[in-house]
Amino acid sequence: MTDTPAPRHIPDRLDKPLSSAIFSWEALLVAVAVAIFAINSFASPYFLDPWSLSDLTFNFTEKALIALAMALLIISGEIDLSVAAIIALASTMMGMAVQAGAGMPALVAIGIVVGLGCGAFNGLLVTRLGLPSIVVTIGTMSLFRGIAFIILGDQSYKGYPSSFAFFGQGYVWWVVSFELALFLVAAVIYWFVLHRTSFGRRVFAIGNNPVAAQFSGVRVDRIKFILFCLTGLMSGIASVLITSRLGSTRPSIAQGYELEVITMVVLGGVSILGGAGSIGGVVLAAFIMGLVTFGLGLLNVPGIVMSIFIGLLLIIVIALPIVWRRLRRERFA
Amino acid sequence: MSILRKLMVMAALSAAMFVNAAYADNVKIALVVKSLGNGFFDAANKGAEEAAKELGDVDIIYTGPTKATAEAQIEVVNSLIAQKVDAIAISANDADALVPALKKAMDRGITVISWDSGVAPEGRQLHLNPSDTGLIGETIIKLAADYLPEGGEVAILSASSTATNQNAWIDAAKKVLPEKFPKIKLVATVYGDDDSAKSTDEAKGLLKSYPNLKAIIAPTTVGVVAAAQVVTDEGLIGKVNVTGLALPSEFKKFIDNGASQAVALWNPIDLGYSAVYLAHDLAVKKEEAKPGATLSIGRVGKVTLDDTNSAAMAPPFQFDKTNIEKFSKIY
């Protein structure tokens, strides 16, 4: 209303405290990861075994691949709750293709293309119709999995070719699985895109203020559409991996993965309100979740205790920056 | 400060676990269930512990995921492989999806058997059925038919649509219907996913959609309680008979209040007991699991493997007003 700057404390750069919080957050994540690793090694004689550590990575690689794209989407201020349903639909389509006699390359292509298509469908609904992404993807979550259930019912598809098993069960070198290698390569690519390209800067700009970004010449809808496609693509890739790992398809495949993916992203320090976050944090969060669940699993701790642990971690992550900012503000007041 | 706090929490947690981690050189047999917090599987664990005591040199690891999904169960299997257990006895959430993980376990020298809910033959050395699929299918229909001399409409409230055993029983039930129970009309099969809330909704839906329904058959311990509660709440006792497979301790009040005339179940204690004996036979006594082989299951007797290396333990056991009191105290 008035153009006179208020005497109250209004920071001229909003991103400063946020970004510094993120930096310290990543440092904290590293500390947590190291601590959990050390505790696991002490607590179980079986933990420090190359094959155990290799098996551990299977607990999170598929979800973590999706988390990379989801991080960008959440930074841009959108969300996709349909990722697990996309896995189910892509897996069902691959299963149908197997029944029709498709070979390994065709299966991989079908999984990826179906994922991409589902992502594009989400993106179109959000950007063309201007619907909130949380509403759209709650809808498509039921839609995609519903189609899988209609096709499969209580049946399952199996009989995937043996060459297809490599993606979810194979190793590229010694104990380094294909899934882990793919995740690490994808993490580097996503890190580069988000933190080293103008595309990445635009994603942050949209998340901080979509209107300002639009007026600055950023094609907001187009970038959001691309991000939905990327999330679909990664879900398609994850579908190939998990279908290969399980060697079969049921419509209930990957049930509940969407929440675990989003947990990873938020635990990695990505602001659920958009505008802040880093790929490094998400990668660390993926490893932490894998370490926690596998470490507790080695001690045969019931799964519900693991859920409590992850839940507490998540609440701390979300509450900490807010509490910290409030404390700062009170000091200035 | 928050790092410190987290470290303290984790240190406390792990300290508590050191106690569990200290196992002697005993044979480690893992009893893997579909999900924890299920009375049926807790009873099976009782039997497993009983068998361990008899065998002397066995430690039981009773474990399973919180969510009854194949993916979560694979994570459990992976952690058991890493712990180098001697045998895994699993009740599977999915007959096919567990196969690669269990194959890996066998590749690393672990004895793998399935019990209750089976795994495809290539993923295990043998499978112990609690009973015979055909007999169970017939029993669940008979439980309803015995109290419907005039016949009528019945519906099935099952567990999840992917549950291996429930699907097999329902198929068997459908097979015996036309010849043995011509007056019984199966009008619907719905799935409550072994979730109390969902099973309750599905049971209510059945009563709305089929006003002439005479019986709800729930071949799952979760579904049968939900259905009986719905029938009780809606004042339909005497009109709709709930039956199926139920744990006596959980279900006693519905036999008492008349919502159900009779239910059946095999003895889960015997099932856990027999599974541990079979795992011990293969892992320690090095007996071979092949078609036609006869294996000992302690006080329960002996089982003979069929062409797919499967064996049936015993026929289902019926509970009604005359004996529910006694069995509700056991499990």
C-alpha cells in the first residue's frame, strides 16, 4: 500500500537464511548418516559385509530414483502423489507385453514410455487446466492403479525373460548392483540440472514466486510440464527395476511408495512449500532411510518401530527450520 | 543440539538391541510372517518356540513387515540373508514376487520353506499347507450351509485380492458349490485387504447390496471379526450368520452373542511348530525335500510331500458353542 519501508525488520533477501539452513542441514544429514553407519556396525556383526551393504541399497534405490525428480517438482511448488500408481500401470503394461511375446528391449521401452505418458498426462491437467497438482495426482493415483486392477484383477503376470532380470537383480561390478549404479548416475545428472543450469535456476524461481518468475520471462507452465514428465519418466524407470526385481506384476505392486518417496525428499531438506532444496540432501536422505531400515532389520526390530523412527526424523526435519527462524525473529523483535 | 539429541536416541535404541543381538551358536530359524501384530501369527510363534524348546539347539527369529506387502517382506528376507540365518520359514504375501529374493537366500546356503501362504515351487524347498485347499474350500461353505437347510444367498469377504491362500480356497469353494451345496447361492466376493476398517466397509456394502443375504463367509481372521461386528451393530443377529476362519480368542464373543453359529480354523500353534520341525529336518538333519519324501513334524506326526513338494498338515477344526470357551483360552 505505501512505498515507505516499514521500520520493522524485513529482510531484503529472503533466500539467505533459507540457503544457510540448507547448508547446515546437509552437514547434519552427513553426521546422521555417519552416526547410523557406525552404530549399525557396532550393533550387528553382519552389517559390515560387502554383500550386506549391497543388499541394503535395494531397499531404497527404486524410490530414490523417483525422489530425484520429485525433489525438482516439489521445489517448483508442485507435487505428484501418483508415482506408485504409475509404477503399477507401467508394470501391468509390461506384463501384458510379455504375454504378447515382447522381448527385453521392448519391455524396457514400454515401461519407460508408459511412465512418461502418465507424467505428461498429470502435467497437462495441472498446466492446461490450472488444477492444483495435489488434487490432480490424488485423482490419477486412483485412476492409474485402477486401470491396473481392472486389467489384472487378482491375477498376476509372470514369465519375464531371463535377460530382463538383470535390471533389478544384476550387478555391474562386484557388489555394485545395476540399480545402485543407475541411481548414482541419475543423481549426478539431476544435481547438474538443478544446481548448474539455468533450467535449475528457473525451477527455484518458480517455487519461490511463480508470478514473479512469469513476469521475469520464465515459461512457468512449460517448466512445470517438463518436471511432471520427468517424474513420470523416473517412475517408469523404477517400474522396470522393481518388476525385474520381483520377476512378476501384481496390481498392488509398489503400494505406498509415494509417501516414502516424499519422505525422502522432505528429509533431504527440500522445503515442502517449494523454492528450496538440493539433490545432495535427497541422496543423503535416501541413504539414511536405507541405513535405518536395514540396520534395524538386521536386529529384527519390528517394522513399526522403524516407522516411528522415520516419522520422528521427518517431524524434526520439518519443525527445525521453522523453530529456528522463529527464534531468530524473536531475537530481532 | 539436535544432532546430539538424535545421537542419544539412536544410542539408546541400539543399546537396547545389543541384548537381542547376542545369539549363541544355535541353529537360527527365522519364522517370517505376512505382517506383525496378527493374533494368528503370534500363535504360530508360540508353536515355533515350543518346537525350538523340544529340539534344543534352535533359536527362533520371529519377524515380518508392518505392512502386508511383498516389497516389505523382501526387505525382511534381505536382512535375514545378511544375518546368515540357517533357515527361513515364510508365510508369503505374494507367491511370485518373493521368488527372486528367496532364490538368493537358497543360493547363499539358507534352507527355505514356506508355510500357510505358499511360494512358487522354484522359490522354496517345500511348502507346508495348514490343511488341504479342497477341504478348506468345502469347509467354509459347509459352515454356512449347515445352518441354512433352506439354502439362500451367501457372500464371501476375503483378504486382499492377491492373497495366495484365500484365492485358492475360494476357487475350491466355488468348485464344490454346484454338486454338494446346490441350494447355496454365492452372490459376491469382496476384498477387505485384511484391514479392519476396509473389511467393515465391505461387510456393510454387502448387507446393503444384498438384502436377502443369509450368511457372510470370511476366510480371514480379520474379516470375520469385522463382519460379525457389523452384523451385531446393525441388529441382524439371527438374520445373517457370519462364518469363516476365525481365531477363537478374538471371535468368542460373536459365538456367544449369536452373530455366528460356528467357525473353523486349523491350529496355528501346530502350524508354527510343524514349520520349525520341517526347517530343522532340512537344515540340520540334511533330509532331502523331494516328491514322496516323508518328514517328521514332532508331536503333530508326519507329512508326505506331493509332486510340488507340498504337504498338508491337518484338516480344519470347527469351533462352536460347545468348545469355543476352551479354545479361546489357547489362542
